[in-house]
Amino acid sequence: MVSTGSGLIDRLKEIVGTANILTDPQDQAPFLSDWLGKYRGTAVAVVRPGTTQEVADVMVACAAAYVPVVPQGGHTSLSGGATPDMSGCAVVLSLVRMNRIRALDPIGQTMAVDAGVILANVQNAAQEAGFFFPLSLGAEGSCTIGGNLAANAGGVAVLRYGVMRELTLGLEVVLPDGRIWNGMKALRKDNTGYALRDLFIGSEGTLGIITGAVLKLFPQPTARATAFVAVADVGAALRLLGVVRKHCGDRLTAFEFLTGETLAMIQRQIDDVRVPLGKIPAAGVLIELSDIDDEMALSARLERALGAAMDDALVTDAVVAQDNAQAKSIWRLRESVSQALVREGKAIKHDISVPVAEIADFVAAADLAVAEALPGIRPMVFGHLGDGNLHYNLMRPLAMSEEAFVAQGGLLTRIVHDQTSRRHGSISAEHGIGQLRVGEMAVCKAPLELELMQALKRLLDPDGLMNPGKLLPM
Ligand code: FAD
């Protein structure tokens, strides 16, 4: 066994080179707190291997020393998933140096990448080759493919292209004992038993280190049509979704909902962002179509759909972007929500999904229940309505201190998650369980599901060294 002290550090230096191991607290600091500034941890070392074999050797050394490992990509998790705890026992294993595009197959329309490649670089590499990689989210300039896989990320184009699990054909994974599973298959059909790939996707770094992936590519859309639409409420937005689908079919790529309170908050907090309508509506929807068609035809199609929705009194006002700059400024409104929330103050956050047809009912019931529990509470609700996924965030009543409000967090989360469970929904649609929601797993997950997950965890990670304290209750 290697000791946790200098013995392990020396061995890790041998594996990755002295320059790629950080032991000084100041050097480590950027790796030890999360994007929201909510979680902070300490670590024995931050290690940055450059190859799959180096990852494997690091895992062997850490397993021999019984040292926990916290995998980390771009460190943009919104649930504290990539931040170590305060025990100071863990090694943070950062994939940032594993940033190669390994191969692009234009016939099979696939791309093989290292897990540390930043999402935006994958999008750009696909575009340069005349293809399209559709995963798109606010953190795309920082988050990595490995983190996207471990969190089974969603984003704004799920409606058309699916979540990360649906965008991935193969994986390469280093197991907690250092063995390398080469599942880098580019197969669209493979019926040879259990889908191991799907087990690691969404496992939040608790079963192994994802080091490579084969991703699906798509034809590059040549036309986009973007609109911002005012609606009366979430129910009207859902009916609008049906109308747009009927007129536009699979061209519908994004359907993003924001309440009027959320829009007002964005305008209050972010100087150069404006709602592109005369006034802030009761609720708004960002709609985007994309196609390999011409731009005019696509805009005309969107206008026809919106005209039909206006005839049905579903839309009270609408603007269709006339050029790229207008489309960008509409998107900036949606992309500014996370930053605006951070500036607005402490939020009790929820990332729920329910069957699409039940989402209006969920919002009505949750709004009522939280207002009864805490009069004056301010729900800031937005999300990927077409996926049944809402970010149901709660802000303090204006007369209440942040401290007193945060103390109510457990009660408010119970209310929101009970409303979710009642509709057979999920308490994490895309941000992951991490540390933030781990306590909720025992309440919201069926006992048999939890038992099966824990059995798989014990099989792959019998010493419980992979990302402890995340995803599964101890
Ligand atoms: P990290 O934060 O580093 O890690 C995330 C989890 O994956 C952790 O549990 C970590 O241990 C594990 N992990 C990381 N790399 C590996 C690996 N190679 N092998 C095994 N485990 C690993 N998410 C959405 O789904 N949709 C959105 O629309 C969305 N919008 C966002 C907007 C903003 C502004 C921000 C900050 C985040 C947003 N997110 C969204 C959260 C999203 O989950 C992350 O941005 C992203 O998927 C995580 O990638 P990352 O590389 O930063 O992973």
C-alpha cells in the first residue's frame, strides 16, 4: 500500500510529471470551489493526467492508498458534483489536459474525442468538418464532454436531438481499480447484452473516469428562425407548443419558457439585456426552428405557426428575429438567467421534470403550496418546457433576510419535490444529484431502484472511493 502522504504524491508525480500535480492550496483553489460559490472543499492534490494510461495509473495508485478520487471536467456543475468535501483526503482528477479530438468519420458521421475536450471545441470541430454537434448549454465554453456525459447533460436542443445519452455511441472508461474498458464503438446497433455505456452516462463520476467518447454528428442546419413570444401563462405556452409542432414538425429545436417575474429579474440584473417586446409579458417563450432549408422559408413557416396561435388567442405578442444579431439578442435573454439569479441573491433551486402534459398543473400547485408556506415568496421559473423540465427556483420574500430564507430551504424543497413525485416526475432533470440533492434520493427514489444502484456501485467501486458523498446516500 502507498501511504496518503508523500508516498502517494511522489508516485503521482512519477505518473503525470511534477508540473501536472498541484499541492499548494493557492494553486489548487480554482479546482476546489464550485461555479455557484456554494460548495468548497480541500484536497491532497489536484492531478492532471494527459492520457488514458496515466488516468489508469493514477487510479491504481489512489486505490492502493485508499484515497478517494473526485473526477473533474470544466467544473461547471450546478449541484456541487465536482467539488471535494472538506476532509482533505481526496485527489481531484482533472481531465483538462485530455483535450484531443481523436478522429472524425464523415461517412459514419461520428467524432471520437478525449473526455476533457471543451464542448464548444467539439461544436467548432464538427462545424469545420461540415457537421453539427447539437448539445448546447450556457456553460458550453467551459464544460467538457466528460462532464456532460457524467451529468447526462441536456440543454436547449433536447427537443429535437435528445440528451447526451442519445448523442453518444461509445465510451472509454477507467474503472476504480485502474482497468481500462474500451467501449469506443461507433455502432448504431449493438444487441449484445447490458448497455454498459448507459450505466456510466449519468453516473456523476461515482463508477469510473470517462476518458473518451464516440459522439454522433448531424447535418449542419443552414437556416434558423428565432422568435420571442408573449403568452398568458404556462398552460398557454403548452398549447402553443402543440401548435408550433403541428406546423413545424421536427424543425422545432428549442422551446424555452420564462415567467414574467424571471424576465423582469434578468432586465433588473443584466444591464445590456432587454425583453424584445413593448413590455414585460406575463410569460415568454423563446422558439427556434432549424433546418437544411432557406432562411426565408423557415421564417415564413414560423410566422404561419405564430399566426395560427394568435388566431387561437394563445399568443399576445411576438417578435420574429429579422437577422442574426436579433436572434443572438433573443438568445442572450435566455442565456443570462443563471447569471441574473446569482446577482439577485440566494435561491432555493430545483431542476424538476414531469410529464409534459402535467407541467401547468405542477406549476399551479407548487406556486400555491410555496406561497402558503411562505407568503411573499418569489418563484423564478424557467426552463425547457418541451422536455417537461423546469428550473423552479425560489427567491426570498422582499421583507425577509437571506439567512432566514435559506433556513426554510428544506421545507420548501420538500414541498416542490412532493409535487414532483406526485406526478411521477424527477428531482433532477439535467443538473445531476451531486451533493445538492443527495439527501433527497432516499425520499424520492423508489427503494428498489436505490438498492440496485447501490449494488452496482459496490460491484464497481467496493471501497467507495469514487466521488464519495455524491449521487448516492451513504
Ligand atoms: P464538472 O462540473 O466538472 O463535473 C460534473 C460531474 O461529472 C461531477 O460529478 C464530476 O465528478 C463528473 N465528471 C466530470 N468529468 C468526468 C469524467 N471525465 N469522468 C467521470 N466523471 C466526470 N446542464 C444541463 O444539462 N443543461 C443546461 O442547460 C445547463 N446549463 C448550464 C448553464 C450554466 C451557466 C452552468 C454553469 C451550468 C449549466 N449546466 C447545464 C450544468 C451542466 O451539468 C454542466 O455545465 C456540464 O454538463 C458539466 O460539465 P463539466 O465538464 O463542467 O463537469
